[in-house]
Amino acid sequence: MGKVRTDPRSEERIRQMEIAPVSIDDLSSDFYSLSALVFAFMAIMFKIRIYSWLTCLLSFASLANQRYSSMDSKSVVATLSLIVLTFISTHVSVKGQPVMAPMLPWLQRG
């Protein structure tokens, strides 16, 4: 066996953690974008049209509540492409198949 070592930490260097105060302006307002993302995934998976409308509504609410300094073109393009993707997946069906065909295999034809 090896040698038994003593604890190398020194007691005088231990300090209590100081919690910095956070103002309301510094908090993230991404609740809208997070919920829009959840509804977008539900719209794509379950093909329910109301989820795509909720994605659209919550995405625009997220864009409206962003600060101008934190808004960039990537976030706007990502939001718009997410909205378009959900509307295409819920409102456009493959020729001859119901909209729910990818989720429910017994609805697939041929």
C-alpha cells in the first residue's frame, strides 16, 4: 500500500462564497423562445396544426421582447426558418397520404 498523506488544503484559504445580486434587466427572457421550440418539436412530431400556430405566436413574442443589442440576424433567420418548417410539416401532406402518416404507420398507404 501507499503512504497515508495529510489533507493538502489549508483552512485559512477557505472563504465563504459571495452571491452577486442579479437585477431584473439581466435575467434572460427566453421563456418564449424555449416554449416556441417545444411547440415546434411537438408540431413536427405529432403533426398537429395548432402547435405550429403556437410556435409562430411564441416566436414573434420572443423576437418582440428581445433587446436590440442582443438581436442578431442569425436568431431572426433561425426563428423564421423554424416557423416555416413547422407550417410545412403540419399543413402540407405527401400526395395521397394523410398528414399524420409519418407518426401513425397504419395510416400509410402503399
